[in-house]
Amino acid sequence: MTADPSLKQTKVDLAGLMKVLGEHLYSSPNVAIRELVQNAHDSCVRREVESSLPFEPRIEVSTDANAHTLSFEDTGAGLTDEEIERYLATIGSGYTRTLRDSGHEGLIGYFGLGFLSAFVISERIEVWTCSYQDPERAWSFSSRSGQSYVIQPAPARPVGTRVTLHLASRFEELSRARPVRALLERYCGLLQVPIHCGEGPAVNATPPPWRRDEPEPNPVRRRREALEVVRRFEPGFEPLCTLPVRSTPDDAVDVRGLLWIQDGATYGTSDNRNVSVFVRGMLINDDERDLLPAWAGFCGAVIESDALQPTASRESLQKDPTYQAVQACVRESLIEGLRGLASEQPAAWRTVLRRHNEALLGAALCDARLFDLLCDELTVPTSQGDLAVATVLQRSGGRLHVSQADRGGFEELLFRALKVPVVQGVRYGALPFCRTYAERRHGRLVMVGTQGGDRELFRRQTLPQDQTERLQAWFGGDSAEVVPASFAPEHLPLVVVPDREAELKQRIESDEADKRIASAVLGLARQFTGTLVERPLLRVYVNLGCEVIPALLDATPERAEAALALLRPLLGLLSEPEGDRPLMPIDEALAGYCRAVTQIARGEA
Amino acid sequence: MDIWRWVSATKRELRQSGHGRLADLMSELPTLVCDDEHGRVEAVVPEALALARAARKPWVEVFIRHWALQSRVLHRYEAREHLADAVELLEFANREETRQCPQSICVVQDLAACYSCADGPGYVKERLAVASETLGRIDPSWPCFRCISIEHADALRDDELHAEALAFLQEQIDRAVEAGVSDVPRFVTARVGALLALGRVEEAWALMEDHEAEPEGGASREVDVELLRTRVLAALGRHAEAKEAMPSFEVVQPTPSHYEDYVEAIDALLEGGVLPNDWELGKQARTMMARAETNGAWFLATRLAAFATQWAVARGAFTVARAALEDTERLCGHLRKPERIGVDALRDAVERTADRAVPLLADDPEQVRASLPGEPEAALEILEHARRRWPEDEPLVVMQARGLAACGLEARAEAQLREHVEHHPDAELALTELGRILLAQGRHDALRALVEASMQGEGLRAQGLWLRASSHMRLDELDGAAQCLSELLRLDPDARVPRHRLASLELRRGHHAEALAHLDVLAQSLPPGEHDWDRMTAATIVGAWAQLRDSARRLELEFEGLDAEGPVDTPMGLCRVRFIEEDGTHNDYFAQRRSPVCARVIQMAGPKRPEHFADLVVFDAGPLNLDEKGDEKGDDQEDDGDDWIALFPVVHVVSPGGLRCWSLDGTHPGEQAWSSLEGALQAMGGVVDVRSDERYRHVDPDDGETELPGVFAYVCLPKELPATELHARLRALTEGWEHPLVWPEVVLELPAGEERERAMRWVEEISERYEL
């Protein structure tokens, strides 16, 4: 067989490279479309830069489902046969790079690998081209495997290039107009050169709002347009409202775009962040979520910044100082945008608050400005429903009672009697939000069920020793420490709470602990429990503000005994239900109560 | 044992058994901890714990409690507050039902960390014993092999045995290699720290450059690495690069585990002369020290105090240096090995500064006060000397206290004031300043005690009551505040500010007549001002029209009816009013101003919110949105200062509109039919507001093609109109329309029963067919 003189070898191991490209460098074969549009675009820019003759830049993408082809035709600079040799057939030496290195902006490509990505999806590629430098001569280039190619003169054609991909069977869906147009809208919607595909206007006919010289004057239409744009980038949720992203002259980088808030209810830590990033008009990545703050799990963004550096695959971005500057700018835009939303679009703002209350509780904890914006807008879950902290404070006389228990315990009874709301501290964000509120604004945080909380709720009182001893004997005996106190409500005579420290001390210092805990670490634990005073495991707060207690202390021993028979069962009824060793088991309490009532009824007491 | 394999299996199992949220939180918690997102850790932990307990998963509970302690102790150094938690967790993790949980080993580290955070060098022996004991129970395949080895090496380094620490870590690396683990730990940060301490800077740098090989450790580790890089670069004499690598104080401040490296790095940069040693740096050190002390991180707090002393000496800030030295000495009292701090050398240095610092003084205290520099440390130096010369001058005492507070020395400010008032029990200025400091710190009990103990004398009682009232206000205790202010006014009926404050309080408490009485007094004794606006508010609520007009005239307002009698009701333009709803949230509505402080709501809320349409309300005339007025807006914002509409808080609803809002939705029936519907609804006392415009369109479901104009409207009707009647009337009114109209909320309000079911099905069907 005679060697065809025009059949030449490409200058790399293409078979290996195709595998690398297809399997590793590019996440999706669709990227080939992006790369070819990019080549066409850069070719138009090149012609504008280099040729003085006027022309109309245009890219036409066409499909032929019967022939299984996908074609890209541009009115750009075209290639001479020598340039085909140099740029199409030599990996990594795209002309764009040469041009950009000489200072021309507006060019997208960089790595010269773009054209090769077409081989990932094609069985055969044909190129017809005519250079503005030599408009009389046209050339065709074709390559089957990418390993070898043929260049030959072609019939005359207008200046520009047409690339036709004969698609591999796996990618035949790309020979249909609709999916291709959708891909083009997504990847290339921000490019300057008009791109046509199928019927209708160019896929990039309408510039996004941030690209416009004159903003749409009608605010309603402005909002609607912005929503339409962001819908293209938000597959998961309907956007509720949009916020502008715009760097200021003080920022280190130029960033523009739109943020939006999703109209799907989130819970505290839901992370639905969704960020699409355009560099030089081309979509680089649609999952660059780290550009949004971690607390913004309810937001999406589409941004454009030519300062960002794509990685080699051009599907993600380099995490360099520029990236951090863009992150900072997006964060500031979001915070400022939320602030603006609150004052300019109150209805949308209310919906945002309703949808994302929990997520915003978390966000407010991460940024002081957000806290200031949100502290009186958000609600926390309480025993009286979801309430703003200010309302909780108002209903509780300036205190924020927070419970860490799911439910039950003496607290529930106490607060039901007090008729004040108790914040459910076990729900996402509620406790730290209340704590921050108390620190930064006003109010006093009372952690129900902790020693500090108990000190707040039950104010200790001093009694003469003989009275203290009587109370101890009546209500504590040897198994509980009785503390004279005063607390609300005044019709609650006593409350029983476990002493967690005393319990811990007992457990850690028991012989049984030696059997199950390693000795050195147990020694360390005992250093701590050694500092705790030995006390009974339960504490009974006796309410001197309740008329029952002074009356008991004043009563004769007989009368006191009769009254105590009715009162003591409360020790069982008002204890924590889960206590290990109750002061009085519930059955004993009920039996005692029945006995006392029976005796009164029979006139025996 | 691979803990992460257990975690992953557990999450899968939790998801399968319907505990997806708990599984999510198990994923998120360690990430948040390692990213220094401690605010969010606190947001997540109570919920995760409650879920684990509800699901009866003690192993998961151990996991969550361990990670909570990692955040609170290992990162935030809250050693004192969480020591009991760590002991409790140790006990819990060694029970029958939990001891097999792979994470149980790690809780040992939590307890050891409490002691190393509190006083690392003081507990070296115990920590080494615990680490050795734990390492004896695991092999290099456990992830905790890495952490416990680091804890062991840290203990050695806290004993200044850096070479031994290096050797130990190398042995651990060898053990891991021998055991054939896939991910051999390299302990880069620990080894770089030890090498730096040994002065082997080049080796430290070489290792540093290798750090990329260490597995990811989140944002927190990044900061650690940046701080180490700063220190190594500075030690190499590359100070400019070191400064470049240094993270900011804002990054470091939230997480005390970075403090020690941070001050070491600052110190190195100061030494290199690339950072200014100024009073703000002193304040940074004090902020960190105060946090460490509050946390019971004694060794760290002492080190920070020592650095603060050293830096203050270097910049000639004697007062601050002495305070920092006293802190250092005091904090040393908490340490088992205080000799590690080198207090004597610091003391010598401070004394040497005292000799140097002799600022010139003016001739009298007043001159001194007038000529103080703005920089607080410099001012403090002058005040210190002025105080020595005029020890009894009360204004100087107060100024010195303010200067101390500005430098972050609040405790000293308090002590100075207390000392002064101890000798001068009538020192009103000093007592008031002391009260203000307590108030600013939110120490309400201490404030109450101060007032009760020291401010009962004749000249002081009013000030005391004022402070108590302010404290009650901060705590939102309106009754207490009102009581104090009333008592104050009995003592001093001419006190204007308290009277105005009491008037505002009475308005908030709904005591309108009382508020008006106070405001009348103010109007008699003061020139026109804010109190006149408040007076108009109170007067409108109680219907005191003469007082309303009097204040309006005083303020030179002009409106129709100013010279008439009876209620003022005349259009005065558009405003917005803010209602605080039952649950404490608020809603803003457009309203037509009818008097200087009264407006009628003209915007419907819609069926989903409490309806205020046609409410006549009295508001506080201080706009809530003054900050939006005249703001520079971006190009694409059409609003500008001219379009600003005042937003006022509603104080009282004079007469409620008594309406309820319903929505109507469907195809527009044509102008004539719609007008007749509107007319009928108006005849029922209703108001209709069409919300849609020409863009609202449906597709005719009959042919699937023809576009039909849509209509969406709110109708406000008297509250007492029963839904059943309204439903029937609407049906009758729209009967015969070609395309139907629906009223979903009315249907939902129908009494339960067949009619309601039928109507609901009808609404659903229409909504679906017309895609409403």
C-alpha cells in the first residue's frame, strides 16, 4: 500500500490522550460542545483583532439527527494550512494562548486542549476552513481516530470555519437540536458573539442583568427578569428573590452576578448551595458551592469574574487568593442583599424568614451583622409555639428560660404553672441564638435543669437553724438535701431535683468504676470529683413563699404531721420521672396520698 | 479498628431506620469542628444529642458528646466549664452498653485535654500516664493512634522535653510503618513546633514544606499551619514573608486553641520590626487573656498575660504593663509550675519602665483633663501621675477609670472606683461611673447591691434609682423600671429625662393617661421637642384633642383642622406602619396618615397574615427607617431619597378595621360581570383589591390552546360574616359564569361535613384544570 502523502501523524500519543481526556480531564463529554464553541468564539475575536475588514461575528451550531452529526460554523479568522498543522494538530499550542500572551482580552481558551475534546465524542471529524489571510483558498481537514489526519484543498467558501463531528453512537443524542440548544444556553449564554442553534433568537441574545449598561427601569420587570435568569441555574428549587452580586472598587477582584434564595423550606443544616461560575463568558463550573458561605445553605448564585483561574480541565477553579477574594465579595453581597431585601421587599423578606428560619438562626450565629439584622425577625421554638426572642423576654419578665430536656421533668410542670414560655434548647440553633441574644441585646439566660439555672429559679433563703432542721427531717431525711428558697409560682410548695455532681462523684469514686475504667484516666477523673463536696443525690427546694410552708412551721406537731401526710406525696409526684433513685416512688406517693385523704374523710386526721 | 468505617455503617443504618436527620448531623458535626465553625457546632449539638437519646443509640451519643467536647475543650479551651462533662462522658463511655463503641477510646483524650488546657505543664505526669495507658490499648490502625500520640508528645513538650517528643513521634511513625497502615501519620505540626523550640529552624522549614502530605484537617488546621509557617519564616529571618503568611486576629480570635501560636508569631514579627507595637495589640492580648481566664485555661492565660506585660514594657506603657504583670502574678497562683512563666524577669522589666515613664503635668487637674491625648494608653500614663498628685480629685478618678476600661482593664477600673468610693461614700460621679460599668457588663445583681449599699443617701438616691431603672430596662422589666422612675420623680419632680423615660414606659405598658400627664408636665417646662411628639401620641389615644393641638402648635405643624375642635382627621400623605403580631414577628403596611401621629391602614395583608386593613392606629412618630433615607443607592435601584416613605411603629389600635381577608382566583369574567361582583361584595361591607395584571393568564382547559385572562383578588369583609354565608353568596354571585372563580380560604373555613368536602374537591379540581 502506498502511503498517502497528505496523511500525517499527530505529534502525540493520541489514543492514550483520548482516554485521559475522556475519563479524567473532562467530567462530561458534553464539554466538547463548550470547547468547540469556545474555539469558534476565539476565532471571531481573533479576526476582529487582526483583520481591518468589517465582518459580522456569528456562530451557528447545527444538528442532523439522520446523519448523526453536530456542526459548528463560525465567521471567524479561519485557518491557513500551515495553521491547521500548527494549532489543530499539535496538542497544547492553541493560538488563543499566543494571542492572549500578547495582551488580548475577551478570549476564553487557554490550554489548547479544547479541540481534542471533540475526539472524545466523535468517530470522525471534518473541518472546512478559509482564512481571512488567504480568502481565495479553502482547506479541509479530516481525522478519523485522531491518530492521523488528512489536509487537502477544498472548494471555495466564505472566511471562517466549519467543524462537523460524526458522533460516536454513544453520543448520538447530541445530533438533536433541543438538547444541544439547552447545553449552549447553559454553557455559552454569556458569550458576546451571537450563537444560533435551531430556530429562534440567538441562545445568548439577552444579556444577563449585570451585563446591561442601563438597568431595566421598571422594578417589577427587573425582578422578573432576574428571576428568569437564575431559574436557568437552579434545578432544585424555585427562586424566591434575587440579590445582586457586585464588587466595589475597593474589592480586590471584579465580580458580578446574582444571588437567589431558594423557595424550599430548609432545616438548620440543609446545604442546598448551588453556584455557577462564568469566566470570560463561559460556564466553568455549576457546583462551586464553596464560593457561598457555609451558612448559606438556602442560597444559589451565578457569578462572573474574569479574575478566577480555571484548572486544566476548565471545569473547576484554582483555590488561590483570588478565589478567596471572590468568596469574600459574594459573602458581603449576600449580607448586604439580605439587609436591602428587609427594607426594600418586605413581602419577599417575610417569606424568606418563614422558609429559612432555622437556617438563618445558624447564619446569625456566624456573622454579627446578620445577627443584628435577624435577631428580632426570627423565631425560636418554645413551649408556647414559635416566638421571637423579644416576645419570650416580654412574657417571662426579661428572662430567657431554655430547657435542654425533650419534655417532662419538674420544669414542665413549673413553667406550665408559671405560664411563661420555655425555649426548646434541643432544637437547632435555639440555645446559642438565645445565648447570643442575651449577651448582645438584653435579657437573662436561665438554663433550666442546670445548677446555674436552679440558682436563678430558686432563690435561697436563710431560716433559723431549728426550722431548717425540721424541714430537712420532713422532706429530706437522709436521702435529700433540703434547701429553703423562694420561687414562683407561689402555690408550688416544693420541687425535687437531682444533684448531678453528687451523682457523678458517687459513680466515679465507687469501687465498681475501678473495674471498668482504666486506672490512669480514672485517677484524672477522681482529681475532679475529689474537689466536690459529698452530698445527697437529690435536692428539695422548699418554697417559703408558698403559704403552706410557713403554716407548717407554725403548726403544732400533730397538725403538722396530718398536713405532711398530704404534702409529702408531692415529693414523689414532683420528682424527675427518669431519676434513678426517686425520693419517693410514685406508687408509694399515691398510696400515701390516698391514705391521708381517707383519714381526713373519716375524721381520723 | 477504623472508627470512620463504624461511623459510615452507623449512618447507613440510621438512615434505613428512619433517623436520617441524626445521620446527617453525625456527618456534619466533625466537619464543623475541624472547620472552626464552633457557633454552628453549638447550634447542632443539643438537637443531635436529643435525637440520639430518643433513638436509644448510646454509641451515637458517645460520638456526639465526644465531638462536642472536641469543639468546646480542644478548640475553645473551655476547660473549667466542661471538665464535669468530660468526666461524665468518661463514665458514660465505660458502661456496659457503650464500652465497645470505637469512639469510647477518644473520650480519654477529652478528659486529658481538660487538664492540658487548664494547666498543661502542671499535669504532665498524669497526661503521660493516661496517653501511655491508652496507646497500650490500641494499635496504629486506629485513627486515635494519631491523636493520642500527639497528646503524648504535647505532654513531653509541655515539660520542655522537645527532643524526647521528636524521638517519640518518630517511634510512632516507625510503628505505623511497621504495622503496614495505609495512612502513616507524619505529625508535621507537632514536629515543627518541637524543632522550632530546639532552634532547628532549617529542619522545621523543610518539614513545613512537606505539610501538604498530611491529611486534610479542615480550616482550623489551615490556621495552625499558617501560624507555624509565620513563626518558621520569622525564625529564618524572612520577616516580610512571615508577615504575609500571618492570619488576621479576626480569624484567630474565635478559637483559643490558636492563641498560643498567634502570640508567639506576633512576638516574632515584633522582633523582626515588621509589626507596630501599639495599644491595640495590647488590647488584643487582653481580649485573649480574658477569654482564656474565663475558660479556666490558666496556663494559656498566664502566658498571654506575660506576653502582654512584655509588649507593654517595650512600648513604654507603664500602667498597662503593671496591670498585665499583676495579672500574670495572680494567674500564676493557679499553676502547679509557675516557675515556667519567669515572673521575676518580667517584674524587673516593668520596674525599669516605671523609671522611664515621667510625663509632664499641667498645673491643675482641670488642665490635665482638658489636654489629655486621644490615645488611651498615653492618656492613662498622664492620669496615673495626675492621680498621684491630686489623689482626691473625683473627675480624675472617673477619667482614669474610663481610660482603663478603654484599654480593656475593666476590672482595674472597677477596683479604682470602688477604692475611691470606699473612702468617699458620697462620691456621686464615681458611684455613677461604677454603676455604668456594671450596667455595661450586664452585672445587674452587682449593680443592685451597689445601689442598695451605697446609694441610699440623700444626694445619691436619685442617681441610684436612675441606675436601677436602666438595669430594669435592659432586662425588659418594665414594671420595675416604672417603679424606680416614679420614686425618682417623687424625690426630684423636676427631673426631665427620667420623666420622659417614664412617659415612654407608660405608653409601652398601655398606661396612656399616666403617660400623657407626664408629657403635659414636660410640655409646661421645656421648649418644644421630642416630648411633644410623644404627647401627641398619648393625647390621640386618650382623645385629648386640645393637648394634641397644643403640641402641634408648639412644633409649628400646620394642617387642616388645627384650629378646630375634636378629633383630627385629615389626609396627610402616605406612610408605613409596623405591627408587632401575637408571635412577636412584625409586618409593615402602607397607611394613610390622618394626623401627625395617627394613620389608617390601606394595604391588605392577605389571607395568610393577620389582617389590619382599615385599622386606625396611633404610632410613635420616630421613624424606624431613618437610616434608609437619602442613602446612596446603586444604579439599578430606582429608589432614591425622594421616594422614602417613613415607617412608624404602631403603639395602639384606636379602631380596628374588623375585617378578614379572603382570596378570589380564576378566569376574569369580563368587566361587567366583575363590576357587578365587586358591587355586591361592597354592599356586604367588603373592599376588593385586584392583585393581578394583564400578564396573569390561563389556558382554556377545554381546547388546551385559547388563552384566558386571569384574575386574582383579595376581598376584605367583616370578620363576623360566617364562611357558610359567604360561600353561598359567592356561589350565587358567580353562577352562570363561563369559567369558574374559586375562594379557597372560605372553603377551608366551612364547617366540617359533606358540603365542605364537596367544596374542597371543587376548588382542587378547578385549580388543577386551570393551573391556578
